[in-house]
Amino acid sequence: MEKEINSKNEWPLWEVFIRSKAGLDHKHAGSLHASDAEMAIENARDVYTRRMEGVSIWVVESKNIHASDPGDSSSMYDPAADKIYRHPTFYNLPDEVKYM
Amino acid sequence: MTVHSFQEHFDSLIDNDIAIEPKDWMPDDYRKTLIRQISQHAHSEIIGMLPEGNWITRAPSLRRKAVLLAKVQDEAGHGLYLYSAAETLGVSRDELYDQLHTGKAKYSSIFNYPTLTWADMGAIGWLVDGAAIMNQVPLCRTSYGPYARAMVRVCKEESFHQRQGFEIMLTLAKGTEVQKKMAQDAFNRWWWPSLMMFGPPDAESPHTEQSVRWRIKRLTNDELRQKFIDVTVEQAKVLGLDVPDKDLKWNEERGHYDFGAINWEEFKNVVKGNGPCNKQRLDTRRKAWEEGQWVRDAAQAHARKRKEKMAKAA
């Protein structure tokens, strides 16, 4: 039963990214279904920018997004944890040094 | 990791108020509970458009009509945000629609009451959206990330809904005798169903305890209902309308209003499908879906043709 419903002709799913104003980056706003990219942009305009929330819209078909696995978090991000020398605050400078 | 350690990790995220995201491991029941709650919420937004749709063509002025259209369009948007959030849990949009259209899924029983006069647009905005906001604000901090983000968006938009409703009520309440009577009548009909929107009392709410533990729910049904009554009774005073509850009384000791018994039999009956408009609402929704099938098919055929044309040209 579930299979059958799943296999119906559902419009593809798209992820929507919106630039709220010039100078800022596009940020994930949510997702929606649309038959093609053009309709996805038009629908994103109606669904996600009804109150002037955006000046630019990106849409990406959800199936084209590849994500990291949260199960790999430790091997992915732990190596950065013991490298505090990458932060400027790691270095002690004499008070006389200015503008650094 | 063993199942046990997955569970431990999940519990520690919940306990530390760290959001759960789609790809994180989560217990099956957490996923099921969320799908049920988010989709019921989405269905309620979609069905919630229908009682108001009844008045768009008959709004008393162009301004009221533009406002009502904007509100109903927001509700469609809210439904879409929420369906998207549910889909991140692995359920498809078609499955969700199917659950709504076959009557397998529930939506808020408030929308099974009829909208008899223009004052009902005021009462719905003021009371129904007011109750919804009371429910939704704590959900902005719910433990599942995509749901919380959808709720932030919904709450930002919802407050205009309540204000426009209150404004309609205020205009009528300060109007002629007939208009005031109309406002009072709408208040009388929508007050009790609005209180029922918070769901059964905590003692009889089967899911509350687990949902609070998982931080899906932040406050219980009874806590939210009391909060709503306390603020709304004061607003009714501004309107100069009478709360249709003879047992309503300020309780100094509790610091809350005491209120009369809610007719839970009526609530159960409407949930079961026997409310005044259950059948009409579902029929309207199904008809809209079925009659839109050719549009969905045509859009898909168009997209396919265009793709083929582009492939040939390349």
C-alpha cells in the first residue's frame, strides 16, 4: 500500500535558498514540490517571500544534495578540536603591541 | 554504536536542548509522534482555509477582502512549511495527502464548525488564531530542528491574523446594536470550541507525558488552555463582550481564572467525524485535489517535454 502511494507521480522536491538582501549569502529557507526549476522558483517566491524576505532565490533539486553523516561527526570534526593554535587568541602578545 | 548507545546519545541531545536534525538517529516512536503531530498541524492549516474561504467573496469592503485573502494565503503557506518539515522524517507528500483525503489523519476539530456570519471571521482570527499562537509559540523551541524552524516562520506571520480578527470584532462591537449582537453571537459560538483546541485534559491526554519528555511539547494542554483563558478574558473586556461562561471567575489564590466545564462529549464527537461540517470540509478538499489532477499532470508533461527538447538541441 505504502509503495503504491509513493510511486504516484509526485512533483520532485526542491530545496530553497534565499538571499535576504544584497551582500548577504543565500540561506536555506525550506523546501517545496514543483515540476521544474522555473516553477520551483515561482513557488518559492509565493511560499517563502510573501513579506519581502528575499531579493534572490536559488532552488536545488533535493536529490542533488549530498550531506555528511552525523554518525561520522567525531572523525570529521574532532581533529579540529586540539588545534587551538589556529585561533588568534592562542598567542600572548605584550600589551605595548597595538593594532594586531 | 549499539542501539543502546544511540539511545543514550539521543537522550543527551534532548536533555541538553540540542536540536535533533533529519539525519540524526532517533527512536521510532519519536519519529512517528512527530510525523503525526506535524502532519495533523499541516492538515489543519489546509482545512483551516475552507471556513474562511466561505467569506472571501462576501467581505464587507475591499480592504477586508485583501486582508482575508492574504490570511488564507498565509495558511496555505503554513501548511506547506509543515508538510516539508514532515517530509524530512521520511514520509512522502502523497502519503500525507492520502491520509488526509481518506480520513485516516486528523486535523483540528475547530474547522468542522460553520462560519455563519461575517463576525465569524473576527471570532476566528481573534480566538482560533489566538489559541493557535498560544500553542505554536512554545513549538518554536521544539526539539526537532525542521519543525522548530517552520514554527518560527509560522509564528512571525500569525500575529497579523489575530490582530485583524480582533479589529473586526472591535469594529462590530463598537458599531450598531445589530452589529454588536452579531459579534456576541460569534463569540458565543466560537469560545468553547476554541478552548477545546488545546486538546483533552492532561489526565486524559495519552501522548502528553512522552511528548514533554522528548521536548516536542513544551507546555501541557491544560497549561496552555489556562494561559489562553487568562489573556482572552481581558481582551473581551476591551471589546465589551460577555464571555459565554457563567462559572468564569477570577481566582485570587491561583492567580488564574476558574472556568466552567468543557463539553468533552461534543469534542469527541466532532473528532470522530460527527461535527456540523466534517463531511463538507473533507468533500471540498477532496474535490479540489481531484479537480487539480489535470494541472499537476500537465505541468509534469510540460516539464518532461521541455527537458527532451533541450536534450535534442544540445
